[in-house]
Amino acid sequence: MQEKYGWLQIDYNGKKGWIAKEYVSLKTSAEKPATSAAGLTFTVQVDLLNVRESSSLKSNKLTTIKRGQVFNVLKQQDLWIQIEYAAGKKGWVYSFYGALSEGGNVTEGSNVTAQKADSKSVQTIYNGTNLRTGPSTNHAVVARIDAGQTLKTTGEENGWYKVTYNGQPAFISSTVVKSANASSSSRGGALSGLTIVVDAGHGGHDGGTVGTRNTLEKHLNLEVASKLASKLRANGANVVLTRDSDTYLSLPTRVSISHQYAADAVVSIHHDAHADRSVRGFTTYYSNDFQKPLADAINGGLKQQITLPNRGTQYGDYYITRENTRSAVLVELGYLSNGSEEQILRSSQFQEQAAYGLYIGLLNYFK
Ligand SMILES: [Zn+2]
């Protein structure tokens, strides 16, 4: 099969055509028939696993089964297995989420001691998350999995987690998962147990504001966001970066990440511009009244740490704060339209101070 730029050449009714690879699933030319699997058992190794009507992630969910439960395997088909999940009731599960063993029959659904996770566990954030054969998007997709699935990692490489896929190594980008370790919140630190979403504004084809020296806002936002994230993590917070590379994310996606994690605080980091090039200073915005205390605390933290003029806490009609049910604020750290301020904003010293100011603000807010 020919493949170019993510498109696959296919034969359809004797004619050749192209189809976008992301909309198809690959099968070996002769699809493997289901084989019976007498004597095999399946032990669930994730907290919850969907049992489906047929061997496809798109088929109807029949029920869910739990970590540690053991089932007799009736059939195997590719990466799927058919189990008897209740007396006389059959369904399919993705074999990746458990362990297959030869060990005779068990009473359906019996519990065994759940294996204690000794490595880091991560949970997928998005539906249709790709598992790949290697640590980059250039590697082939071996499976697509739903949001909320927990995977054990066995290593990390270039921002990708190595996970075990049906006994074979597979890779998942660290940007599409969150930590699922119960122990991560008991690490200690002033912010332990709190989930903070750090949102670097813009990204990818959306560069944000452009400075007088052509500084792209998106890069500065990410610098400060990364610095803030490491300070928060060092103090025990569970930090979710909406992006940790130069990628595009829509505003609704940023808001749904805030909701999905039930974030205790959301900080969206931006840099400003004004037609009047003399305008300078930093501003902290909120859209809903319940977000004002966080905006005030963050403004107070920034005021202590950076020397730019303080334009205060203000109401602002921004999507990420307006549509957010969590305590979310948007910070404009300074004006790229002002040449001398742009120079300050570009310095890593300022970025470090700004991140520290945001961090102090968050500490005070949660105190
Ligand atoms: Zn912006």
C-alpha cells in the first residue's frame, strides 16, 4: 500500500484513489479469523475496562469490569479477546489492558489481589489517542485509545512514555496524558493534592501578538508556562500544561481540559499589544466574579516580583475565563508593542521572575 503525507492509496472498485490515513484503521490483507482460546484467562490491569459488543473501540459498551478481575477467554481476534463477563454473557475487551495467562478456568469475574503499580501510571486525556511504535509522530500508530484509560509506563524518551502494548513496547506522547499515580498527590509540598492547569496562550499557526522586533507571543507564553509548571510541580502540585510545545489548541479544548481535570486553578499566560506603543504594564483578568480572588492573588504575586507597571486586576471578556467553570485567570505579562518592554519580556530573567510571581500568587491563593 502506498503512503504519502498521511494519505494511503487504496483500490476501490478497480480504481485507485487516496484516503486520509487518520480516518482508517489498518488491517493485514487477510484479516485474522477469531481463534478459540481454551484455557486462557484474562486479568484486568486497569481500574475500569469497557466490555464491548464487538472487537472494535467503536462498538457499543456492554459493561465495565474492574482491576484484578479474572475472566475465561473464549476467543482471540487480533488485539481483542472475547470473554464471558457474566454467566452466559459474552463481550469483547482490548487485550492491551490486562494480562493473558494459561491457567485453567476460573469462576467468572473472580477477584485476585490487584497488582500494585510500581511504575508511573498515566491516564489519557483525549479520545482517539495514538499509541505508536516509537517516540515521535513519525512512527506508525499501533492503536487508538479512549480518554480516561490508564497505562503503566516503563520509561520516558524525548517526551514520550514507553508503555507495554500486548507484551510489545509502544509509545504515547506525554502531552496527551496526565499522571494517574495515587502517590503523586502524597509527595508533600505546599500545593500537594491541588491540580493546576497552566495554559500557554496561542501556539502552532496561531502566533499571537507580534512584537516590534517580531517576537512571537506564543514563544514567550510557553517559556513562562514551563517555568511556572516546574515551580508548581516542585511543590507537589499536579500540573497540567495545555501545551508543552509549539502546537495549536483551540480555546474550547483549553477550557475542556480545565473542566476534565476539575482544576483548582487555571492560569492562562499571554502577552499584550496596543495600537498606542507607549502603553506598558501587566494586567490580570477574570470574567466571572468567583474568579476574582485568584486574579487578585496572582496580581499580588506578580506585583512583588516584576517591576513593570501594574495595570491591576480587571474584568475581561476572554473565552478561556468566561466559559470556564473553574477559577481561571488570564494574565497579560506586558506589551510587545512597546519596544523597550518587549526587550524585557524576551529576557529569561524576566520570564523567571514572572513565573515566580505567578507561583507566589498561587501559593497565597491556596494558603
Ligand atoms: Zn495572547
